[in-house]
Amino acid sequence: MKVDLHCHTDASDGVLTPLDLLSRARANSVDLLAITDHDTVKGLQSLTKLDTGSIRLINGIEFSCHWQNKEIHVVGLNFELEEPKLIKFIQSQQELRKQRAIRIGEKLEKIGYMDTYSAACINGKTESPGRPHFAEALVQMGVVSNQKKAFHRLLGDGKSGHCKHEWPNVSEIIQRIHAAGGKTVLAHPSRYTISDRQLEQMISDFADLGGDAIEVISGRQNPLVTQKLAKLSVGHQLSASVGSDFHRPGQPWADLGCCVPLPSQCTSIWADWIA
């Protein structure tokens, strides 16, 4: 069975519509799919009444949060989509994103780049655009030649257009998802800029706080990384998840369904969902 439990549509910072993403997943022979847009279930909700054919669709979302003053991401899976308290929390997260986007626009305006917030809203089709939407606006304005340069010059950490998020801590995210009947997954743990010692501490803390799983596989990654994360998941009695973290076509290392199967010693997060 081909599984992908981490991907994004244009409801957050992906480029495909939910329908187009579903079509691509079908073309790539994905069997079990979770759409995990950042702080929104809008894209997922647009598919709930559709016949997804051979694909089983799992409710999903990706939340940003803080661990030891570092921003990390937690994926929520298989929760109750219309749970009132979770919906209210998602709305509050969207408002945090909006206020941050407004501040980014103000910072960019101070250094001469006007109306970037409005352009980012258009690019993201939302009043709470993310930094990729600002990066695309800067490309469209001719300020930079590509999004990577936009982050390097203006939007990356410590740059003139960067604004720190006031995200909740990881324990609150875990509690919110559990209260909606879902499972929590520490997203792409090997991609954070931390030492091996900090990585193990982060996973240990996540387990102690009641987290359910880690992404043992994120896209096409080094097999040695997979084995290291598999060992950590087993050692901390956490289940394992896989996800491409797909955002756009043209990135074969993060295409839908590109992940290899989990190592045999791992217990999959989805084992009980397909029984």
C-alpha cells in the first residue's frame, strides 16, 4: 500500500487545488492520503463530499508550534473535522498568520517595496498569506529572480522582512488534536537545524507530552536518516508516519507517494485505520 500523510494544496502554501492534488495522487497510485495544509482544513473540506475512488482520504492538518524557542511542526491526523473547539482554534491560528503577514508587509514597505501584502494575499488567495506568497510577490515585482533569493535577501530568519511568529507550544497542539479525537505526528524531525542530541531530546519530549508518532520518512531521504529515525521511534515507543511534504510539481524528492515503505521494526500510525 502506498501511503502519503503529509502534503499541501493551494489552501495553504501548495500550488495545486485540492481536486488537482487528488488527481495527481491517483495518478501516482497513492492508496492512503492525508491533506495537511498549514493551519487550515479548507482544502480538505472541499473534498469531503466527493467520491475519492480508490484513495482513502484521512483528515489532516499541519500546525506550527514552539519547542524550546524553536519553531517545529506537528501534523494532526484522523481527527473529527467539524469539532467546534478545534475549528475555533484553527481560526485563531489563521488570525495569527494574518497579523504576521500584515507586519511583514509593513516591514517591506519601510524599505521601499510597496503593496506586497496585497500581492501576497492574491497569490495565496487568503488574507493570511505565508512567506512563500510574499516571495512570489517579490519575484513578480522584479525585486528578485526567484523565491529562494527572496528568502535569502528579505524573508529569511533575521532578514529585514522577517517577523517572528507567536505560535503556541507543542503541548497545546497535542492537546487540541487529541481533544478532537486525532493523532499527532512530529513532522520531518530530521529537517530542523538542531544537533543529534537536540533531535533525540525533541522526540523524547514529544513522547513525554503524549505525542503519537514521528515522520520516520519525509520525501526521498537518505536511508541512514530513515534508520536513525526508525530507531528513535521504536526507542521512544512512538508510531511511525510517512509523508512527501508535497507542495508543487517538479520536485521529485517530494512528489506525492514518493516515500519508500517503513522499516519493518516500525509500527505505522495508520495500522488501526485500515484494519
